Amino acid sequence: MVTRMGRQPRGDVPGGTYHVTTRTAGPVRLFQDDLDRADFCGRLARTIKRFRWTCHAFCLMPTHYHLLITVPANSLQVGMQRLNGQYAQNFNRQHGRSGHLHGDRYHAEPVLTDGHMLYAFRYTARNPLEANLCESPAEWLWSSYRGTVGLDGRFAFVDDTAIRDYFGGDTDEALRLIRAFVEGS
């Protein structure tokens, strides 16, 4: 008889900045429509507030999402469990399904240098472009990129101050430099 063991806990995760990704389990889409995306963003906003995270950037893709977040020590695991668990339960209820929505547990890559922060930001912003979902990162509505470059402000839970500061703050020139950095090839 084979006994299946549950996943081992990750243990304490130190505070810091992380590039976090979560993927679906199999062929199901993580977001079926804009209502799902809006529901996830609401849950993300509440998670950020509850666990005192700072969200520098995010992007929702059909089968996964990206977060660039700074978290206090020992809050990443419990926050991600809450975010993904509650979203999956609601998604299954809304779409008449059961079972796992997420594949493997989330992946969290520590961001240890300024260069890595900028790389993770650019990668996150360009993800829809690289997946041929749009012709420019500024066209993708379910990402924080549009807000970072001053095109809209619908995701109030995003604090892009650190990203903007790399380019000179909130000036028109800084926003132009961010766009050149992300949208250039």
C-alpha cells in the first residue's frame, strides 16, 4: 500500500521582493472572462492590504499570472494560499466545475538586485506581447503596465513608485523612458 504524503511546507519565507507566478492545472484557463479577471484583482487587492504587501507590477494571462511584490517576512505563503485558494473556490462555483484549478504551487523567485527587478518588470509587462495576445504591452488591459506609464489608473492596489524611480519618477521623460525600456526590442 502506497501512502501519499501531502506537500511539505515551504517553511518561513524571509521578507523581500519576489517575482511570483501561478499556472493552471492542465488545459483549463485561469480566467474565462473579464468577470473572473476583475474578481481576481479584487482578491489580490484585499490580499495586498491584509498582508501588507507592496505590488509593484502584475499581469494576468489566460493560463497564469505574474506578480512583482514585496512582502514582510512569513507572509508570502499564507497570502498566496489565501489568494489562490479563495479564487479557485469561487471560480469552480461560478463555472460549475470541481477539482484543482492551479497546477503546481506558485513559484516565487527572489528579486535580489536592481537589474533583476527591472528584468522582472519588463518580462511581466511584455508577457502578453510575447504570447501574441496584443501588439504592444500598453494594449493589454489586465496588467499594471498601462498605469505605470500613465495611461490609466484602474489598479489602485499597485504601487509602481519603485519602478518609476528607476527612470526618474513621475515626469513625462521618466514615463517615456519606461516605455522605451519595455516596448523596445
